[in-house]
Amino acid sequence: MKKLINVLLFIFLSITISFGQSLLVKLSGNGLKKPSYLLGTIHIAYKDTIPVFEKAKSILPICKTYALEVKMDNPLAIIGLIDQMKIPNNKTVEDYLSTEEYKKLSNVFQEKTGFKIDLFKSLQPMFIETLLEIDFNNETEKDNKIMMDSDLQSLAKKQKIKIEGLETVAEQLGAISKINIEEQINSLKVAIEQKENNDLEYLTSIYLKNNLDELYKWLSENMSMEQKTILLDNRNIVMTDRLIPLIRKNTTLIAVGAGHLGGGNGIINLLRKKGYVVEDVQL
């Protein structure tokens, strides 16, 4: 299983399906008075200019609403959901690892985050793995990293554009928590062994090509059916149902992880099935 950051950002590809290759598409038809736009995002480091992102930013001022997966008005609200992030039955990650594996995790975690793993060992493995993806000690990476969804939210706020969330934090955490603990542990073991993770750099190179199919092809064999159903397919249905009232009311820019766009159960195909026209935006 690939690292959590990849699992959340990219959807399983059925190679026989090829819907909407661009990462930025225009939505029209089915009674829409004005078009809306859908952007597939990833978090990218060390890139000053990303054509598809720059195009999305140029579209934002003509929109009345900006929608993203989760509207984070109060980051402290997540504190109240800590129990939802914990391993059930008062167990910790230490219970699932050998003494040697836990010691190795402790060393890697301390090196990457500057914190002791004992403070976080009650969290589900996928959340620990997410923390390993963040280089807390690298100020340069923090300064240069582009977080498209939140960057667009900041711009929308400055431009007094209405901001909507398609999910709640509790819903997202709940989806992750449904993944089998043993499967999460196996993924964490891989993360422990691979201190140097070049996935983000590689995914950035693919993303810059503005081609969804290539992203899906690369990831098609790296998700279990359980992950695909819980983290992607089920959430795609919910997000599609929630974005439709927004685009029917006003011109809206929607930004979701690129993995939610493609494939037979992706948002693009779900919108097409409902009668909407989905077209690539020319950069």
C-alpha cells in the first residue's frame, strides 16, 4: 500500500475508462445558467508556477462560490475529534509492531518530526504515517510548498467569495478510521523502511503534465478494494451530491484531490451520468 498522502490524493484507475484527462474542467449543461469549474489538486513542493493552478486562480474572481473538500474555519476543532483518530480498544501502534520495528519507528519519527512517538502511539497508523510525510524541520520546504486547496481558500476569502466545504473534518477522519488496522500497520512498516520518499517529487512531475490518466495508471495497482471503496468511491458520491446544488445556484470553483476526479466512480463520470457536460479547460 502506498503512503497515505498518495492514497488520499489519487483514485484507482480502470484502464479501460478514460474520462476527462485535464486536471481542470468546465461544467455546463443540464440546466446550468453559467458554467462552473472543477480542479484536481495535489500539494506540490518547490514549484513556482503550475499552469493548471495559475489558470484556476485566474478563474476564481469570476466565481461566486469556492468549494473545497473541507472548510477549515477553526483548525482547533479537530481537537474534539482526537478520540476518533485513536486505535480502538485502548491499543497503541506498539501493540502491532515488534520491539525492533517500534524502536525503528521511534527513531524515524523523532528524526522527521522532532517529537517522541510515545506522544502519538495511540493514533491509528495512517495518521502517524501522515505525520511522517511532513518534514517539520525543513523550513525551506514549508516556505516553498504549494497547498492548492488552502491557497485558493485564502484568495477566495480576500476576494470576499463565499466558501463552502463538501465534507466535514469528522467525515474525513471517519473514512480513514474505517480502514483495517492491520492494513494500516503494513503501510506504516513500509514508511518506516523508506525514510527517503520521492513520491511527491515524482507525482509533481506527472501532475505538471496535466494528465489524469497517467496519474491513475501509475496508482492503479497500489490500492486495495477496501481503500478504494471507503476513501474514494463512497466519498465521491457524497461530494458530487453536495456540489450540484452549488453549481446550480452560482458559478463555482470546486477544488478536490486529483484522485477524486477520474475513473468510473470518479466525480467527473458521476457528473456526466447526471447529464452535465464536462470539458477540459485550455491552459
